Amino acid sequence: PTPPLPSPPPYPPQSPPQPNLPTPPLPFIPSPPPSSPPPPVIFGELSFFAIADTGGDETSEHVGIVTATQQAVADQMGVTAQTMPPDLVFLLGDQLYEMGLREPFLPYSLGANKETSFGYNESAARMQVSVEDVYFTQFSNSTPFYVVAGNHDHLGDVMQQLAYSAIAPQWNFPHLYYTFISELPHSSQRVQFVMIDTQVLAAEWRNMRMGPNFASRNYTWLTEAHWKWLEKTLEDSTADWIVVCGHYPVWSVSSHGPTEELATRLRPLLYAAGVALYLCGHDHNVQHLREVNSSVVDYVIQGSGSDESQDRLTSRKHEEDVPPGALRYFYGEGGAFTQIKISTYGELTVNVIAHNGSLVYNFTKSNPRLNMTQFRGIL
């Protein structure tokens, strides 16, 4: 008989039995350190004053006369500055009624005496009476003034106001339009100020004297150059806050009313860039406007720098020409100036201070540039 075949080996092959060995310990993995809290935000604040239409008495026989309202407002700015000194001061057009400066500056010393200073002429005298003695004296010599032109400044030789920058260190007016950045104290947060010439943007050449026969020429290219500069400046901005300053209002309920060119072309740019504040003058009162359902641009008119005409102070003839519900506040009871503060806590506060020192109005807003998508559909 045939012997039986051997059984096949098990599949899969069996490994020989292993002795019972202890399980090795798991490798040590240190616990993550507790998360460190973010460094606290140190409170810092950039403070600035704004005022417009400070040209004094508008009547032709009183050119260069400082009104009582103008002096009272300037004095109150000085009083406020003693306890809350501003980092900057803005003059938003119509610094010199009725027709600006009329002749070139000659060499003279700031604050010079008419009888003893060579080169002391009409322009020098006017700047001393209307600016140096009224405003510069209220602040420290290190407080910078930033300036834009108004329509009355353009009635004269506005280039002389630019030239004044070389004479007075406090006076900053390098170009008809320009921009600069300030940092908030104790912070890397930046505020970009965009200073515009609304007379140029609105192409109102008939009221401008920038050379022989200037008003009779076609300077559309100059207007478009300004618009292109403004569009690019706002579009390229990387600042945390943007404030735009001009003379003509976008919206106004008072004597002059809205500026059509600015409502059509400037307003969309302000929204697209998340501009927090548009400061201006032209109408001789204080107005705060913000369009309904908008948390972006607040429009503040601060034109009560010197006028004493009740008709202009109280006029609301264009109340139906602004968006419904846009007017938030109106002050036409006398002179006033605006104090603005921007803090590292993400808030902008506007205080309207009357010539007698009373706080007549204020509001606070957050930074619209923190959420750039919330207002894309408002235009």
C-alpha cells in the first residue's frame, strides 16, 4: 500500500510562539503650552480741529476785517487746545474774503512789523491779520495747519497761499491737492488724509485766477488729472482710516445746496474706498449728514468760522435736495469748530464746539474699512 502524503503547511505560515514580553511605553509627547493672550491694545488717539470759511468780513469795504464771531471761535479753539491740544488743524477753504490774495509775496519775516520789514506788502499784511494773529497764536509753534482752497481763495491768486508755505512753517499747502499720513499714538494704525480742490474737480474755471486769462481757457485736462489722481490715491490706500477734506459739500441743505459734480463722481469713490469722513465748508453753518442705511461716509460741513449773517447761518433752502433722512444735525446759531478724534480702539468721534465753549453736538462711529464688503451694494 502507498504511504499517506504529509499534510501541507498551514497558510499563512504560522510564526513560532513568542514569549510574553512587556508592552513598551508610548513615547513622551509634551502638552502644548497654553495659548498666550494677544497683547493688549494701548489706548492712543489722534486729535485734530477743523474749520472753514474763516475769511472775516465779506463786504468789500471791510476786506481783512476779523469779525467778532471769527475771533470768538479762534479763541475757543485756543482754550480747548490748552486741555486737549490737537495734533493737526485743518483750514478747509475761504481763508481770505472777499478775493483771496492779490499780489506775490516778497521776502519778509513771519510776524514782521509793517514799518520795519522790507517786503511787507498787502499779501503779507493780510496773512498776518487774518491767519497769524487769529489762529497761529492759539496753538504751539509745532502745531501744523493743513489747508485747502475755497472758491473765494481762487478769486485771488491762490498760488500765493501755496507760496506762504515757504514763509510760515506751520502752514502746509504744498499743492492744490495732496495727501499725507499720520500714525495713531502707541500704535501702527495709520490715518490717510486726502486733501482735494473741489473748485478744480467741479471745473468752475470762471471763478479762478491762476494766470493771465485763466478763466477764458479750457482746462478740462486739469480737472480730469485731479480726478485720476484722486481715484488712484483712494484705490491704492493701505491706511487703516481715510479722511477726505475739501471745500464744497457733497450734500448740503443750506444756501448753496449739494454739489452736483461731487454727488455724481466723488460720492461713489468715498464709498468704494471705505472713507470714514468727508469734511468741508462752503455753507456757513454746521451740518452732519449720513445717508439712510449707510455706515460708511459721514459728511460734516463746518463752515461757521466767521460769518455773522443770520440768513446764511440759518438757511435750509435745499432741504429737499439731499437724500431723504440724510440730515442728522444742523447748527446755525453762531460760530463753531469741529474737534475730531480717532482712537486705537477703532472709533472716530466728532465734537461740535460752539464759540462759547459748549458742546452742541457729537457722534461716534466705527471704521468702515474693517468690513469692506458691507457697503458694496449701496451705490
